[in-house]
Amino acid sequence: MEPNRNDTQPTQDPAALWDHWVHTRPDGHPLQLSGWGALKTRFGWQSGQVVLSTPEGVPQAGAQVLLRRFYGLTLAYVPRGPLVDWTDAQLREELLEALRRHCARAGAALLKIEPDLPDSVANRALLHRCGFTPSPQRVQPPSTVLVDLGKDEATLLADMKSKWRYNIRLAERKGVTVRPLTRAELPTLHRLLKETGVRDGFAVHSSDYYDTAFDLWVPDHATFLVAEVAGEPLGAIVVAQAGPVAVYLWGASSERQRSLMPNHALQWAGMRWARNRGATRYDLWGIPDEIGELATRLAPTATIPAEALPLQLDSLPSQGLWGVYRFKQGFGGQVTRLVGAWDMPIDPVRSRLYTIGLKFQQLSHPATSHPVGVLGSTAGQLIAVDSPAQWHAALAHTPAPHVLQSWEWGEIKAQTGWHAERLALAGRSAAFQLLWRTPLPPLRVGYVPKGPAVDWADPDAVEAALTAVEECARQLRCVFVKIDPDVREESPQGRRVLHALQRRGWRYSDDPIQFKNTATTDLRGGPEALLATLKSKWRYNLRLAEKRGITVRCGQPADLPEFYALYAETGARDGFLVRPASYYLATWERFLRAQTEPHNPAGGVLLLATHPEEPDALAGLFLLRYGATTWYFYGASSGRRRRDMPNYLLQWEALCWAQRQGCTCYDWWGAPTHLDAPDDRLQGVWQFKQGFGATFQPHIGAWDYVFSTPAYQLVTAGKPFALALLRRLSSIGLSRRTPAQAESSSP
């Protein structure tokens, strides 16, 4: 029956018709089901089916096409398709022509396919003749292990390695049970996935992604299985099925009770589920491509049993997909390699631009000789923290955590495009909040502001923390990661840390975000002891301010707009740039709210200096607090009644407020880089701070760990131009302050 040339979708229940047809195909695949397209549509893609059907409306060939914008261009992508008899030249050409037309109408620059074709000379030649070229960008793994399900269960078990059969039976004897997860139990999967992603070094989708997949697939096309013992979840997998193939898509496991072999039990349960639904192949989904290439060389026209490969398993790396292969190869499957990803230009000019953008991305995220996923062995187990209470507890085990490492600060930075990864090292008094963003796509940068939080006097803890930061940034594919911890450079521990940073390949940054140095006042003792540390002129100015009617009060949220207006006035007078009001208001409101939350170590206060004859505040400041330290972050003053010394009384009340909170340290947030440099912009404020008993604290400064030197140079070279542009835009509220000018620098 000849197909027509109408590449439109069926008009009656197209999704059901399409899925039914995919299930009947020998090359049907879960990624070609309408549910996969619907899932991707919820998360930034567009989807549709291109179908060739008979005059009676029976599909003969087709493809589910996903569309998305990258680098300002549209990419068309067919995962594990198109579905067509590649040996039928007429049908194949008609489908490819229909795909070209569909992509052209969508404005796509190029079409990427990843067909379910074995990697062979003949198939590669066929794709070349069809107008495709090998793509430098893969999406799905080309190499995998396929288990033949067309056997009874006894034979399936017999084909496995003996240790794998033993582990499956051991799990059953030890009380491990496997059952489907319900919709209400999906948070269990989320927790396991996040733990596994951090441990093994792979990206994890959002919780909404997996929830949506469940809603779209279960029970018709997939199962979400959990392994547990005595009600404790130990692992979970997601298996999807279309026609003859079932695919193990996602898996997660806990570090707890691994000796009970829950992962072996999960895979066996997944195979049984797929076999009962009529699947004849179980795709274990992804092994190192080097192994697939080896199998293809040994058996160019067929698959090969994993156990037949000339590999010394004990000598293979344990990280990344290598460790995964050691697990998957024992289930008695065949190693196979598909042809992978191939591209066809739709618009030659824009297709070339896309290729250039892709190469630019590869420049910014180069391959690394360091294996992904080494966190478990070199830095100690990393625990992803996903609640404020847990993060407060993690920081409580570290000495002197900084407010920029607080949960609240990560929330604030999220409104300006940053993402926060919060990780704690098990067995160590160490944790860090790593902020990352993509300022110039695709260049991604990471930053651990005033961190990591660790006992810098403990060399082993320092090494573990630095390793964890490096590996986390590497797994996030950052161009570089910056740290600027509060470690005194002249102290013995400071010298050890500097040596460790240099030894590990960190480089001193000439582009700091926070001040290198600061000044602190010791708050231990009562108000009288604190007052005695002030210079006599400062004590005189306090009394003078009180005599002239200056008072200081705690501001409320309603006072924040007035404080911002005063802050903007100060910026205009003193020459520093000010962010839009929304940023500061959100910051101040968040820390004011934290101050009222029980058991929250974070907080803040707005203090305003007023005079009965003035309708508006004369000066104000905003303090941030975390644990035993208070920071003077934001200060503002008008030109009115300056001879009445409102700023002196304001700072005195700030010190007293910090003392009342139980703080032992008041951080003045910024001091000159060099005390003997008269042209340093902070010399004037340093003289003011000194009078309040502040002592100079020289720190080691900012340090960068670079993963791609060319991309790092590109980012750092482009920053001055970006800052110049921001200064020009400051009048419309789009600017930020430079590090040297900022009282409260932020990443």
C-alpha cells in the first residue's frame, strides 16, 4: 500500500493513534511516544509528529520532532528516530522530505536525528547519502547493553553472572521488596535522585520534571519502582516501554544498606515488568562509548556479549559510566553501539552559525582528565542540602560561617539569575554554598562567596573542602570557580591555605567581588567595656549627637523605601552605582523576616537616625547577622545636620544591637587593601571605623580555579566592557556597583 505525501497528523485522537503505531513498530522507542514529547513541551521544547500514512490513514513512517531555541537559532531533533524502514528507499526519501518541509516551516537551522540503527559502515554510508553528517553533539548515549527478554525467567537468570544471580536472591532473602511508587511518594524519588547526582556526578532534573513524567506515562507506558527494606527506601528506577523495547531511563540509590543489593533487585524487577508487557529487549541505557566502539570493532555486523569483551574489569576506572558498566555488564546482555547523532542543514547559513556556537560551548566546557564523580572517594561523601533547617544545622558545625553562605543569601541571589548548590561534607565540619550562573551563554561561572565554611586550621578538612568545590564546579561545567574566604593571610593557617591553593592550581584573582580586607570590633564584654574601646573624640561625638536631639530607632518594612531613597542619594553623592530598588528591598525584607523566625541564626535590622525637626531620616544603616557575627552591610546618609554627628550615634547603636543579639564580632565590611596607600578609596571610612575600636583584618583575597583558560580570559576580558555599559545604564536602574565602590558587594 503506497503512502501518500501528506505529512500532517491524523485528525482523530492523534496522540493515541501515534502511540498505538509506535507500539507496533519493531523500531518503536519510548522517546518517540507522545508522552515524551509532552514532557519536553512542559520544559522548554515544542513537539509534533510528522506522519506518512496510507490513503486509509494507516501510518507507514513517521517521526516525533522536538524543537528548541539555542544560541538564538532553532534546532529540530528526532530522538531515537525517525521510525521508517531504512531499506525502503522510496518511503525513506518521502519521510525525509516531509521532515525537511516541517523543519523549514518551523524555522529550524538544522535537523538532528539519532536513529535506532546499529553502527556499521553500511548504515553510516546510508546516512551520508541521505544528506546527513556525523554530529559533534550527542544527546542520547550511543553505546548500551541490551538484555534479551525473549526467554523464560529461569533462562534470564542463568544468563547472568553468578554473582548477579546471587545478589538478586540475597536481596530477596534479606527482606528487600520492590514495588511501584505512587504519585504521593514521588518525593522519595526526588531525594534519592539528588543524593545520587551529587555522589556520582550527573545532572538531575527538577522535581517537577519527574512528577510530570509520572503523570504522562504511568501506568500506560512506564513504571516507577522503589526498593525498600522494612519501609526504608534504598533505591528507585524508572523504566519506560514502547513495543519491543523497554528502557531503564533513570535510577537512584542511597548509600544506606547497599550490602542488601537493592539495585540488583530493582533491575530484575524492571526486566520482569517489561517482559510481562511483551517487551523483548531491555535497554540498560548508557555505557562508556569506548566499550561500544571496541564491541563494534570486534563484531562489526552484530552485537557481542559483554562477557566476551577482552576487558579486565578490575582495571577499569570506578567513576562515571565506567562504574555503571561494571554493574550493567553482569546482567547477561549484549553490548551494542548505534550510529549516534547525525545532522542535516535546513538553512546552511544558520546551520553553520549553530555549529560555531556549539564549538564555542565546547571551548567553554572542555573535556577534563579528571573523572566526574570522584567526590565520594577524594572529598568524603557530599550531601546535598535542600531545606533551610538542614543548612542551618550544617553551617552550625563549622566555625564562624559567613552570612554570604546563608540560605537567605542564596535565595536573594536567585532573583538576579544565580543558582545555589548547597553541599555538606559528611564526617567533616565543612559545607559550602556554590552560586553559579551563565553571564555570557554558554559560559558558566561559579562562586562560593566568603566560603567554603570549614575549619581553616584543619589541613585535612581544607583539602577535602577544596576538592569538593573543584569537583562540584567541574560537574556544573563552570569555566572557573571563585572563592574569597575570610582567612588571615599573615597567620600560620593562612600561610598553609595559600600554599594549598597554589599547590592545587588555584590562581590569585585580580578581579575580586568582595573586599579583600575588613575590620572587626570585639563585642565581648558589656556596653561599658565596648564604650571604653572607642577613641575619646568618638565618645564626645556620641554625647554631642544626643545633646542635639539625634535619636536612633529600629526601622520597619514600611521604612525600607525611605532608606532606599537615602541610599540612592548617597550613591549619587559619593559616586558608587546602586542596584534597582527591587533588589535591595527583597534583601532587606528577607533578613528582617529571618530576624523574627525562631531558631534562625540569620537576621538583620534597619536603624535610622532622626531629628525631631526633620521629616525624614538623616542617616540609616542595615545590618546582617549570622550566628555570632554582625556585618555592617549598607549605609546611607543625607547632607542634613552632619555637624550633629548622626552617623556616630547610628554606628554606636549598631554595635549595641549586635551585642544584644549575643554576637561577639562586628564586621565593618571593608578596609583598605593596603593601609599605607593614601589613594585607597577606603582610607576615609577606615579612619572612621578605627575610632570605634576596629582592628584591621588582612585576608588572603579572591582565588580562581580555572577549567578553561581561553574561556576564562574571554570572561575576564569582557567584564570591563560590561561594567562600562552598566554604568551608562545606571540612570534607568540597570546598573550594579563595582567591587571597589560597593559597601555590600554581591556576586
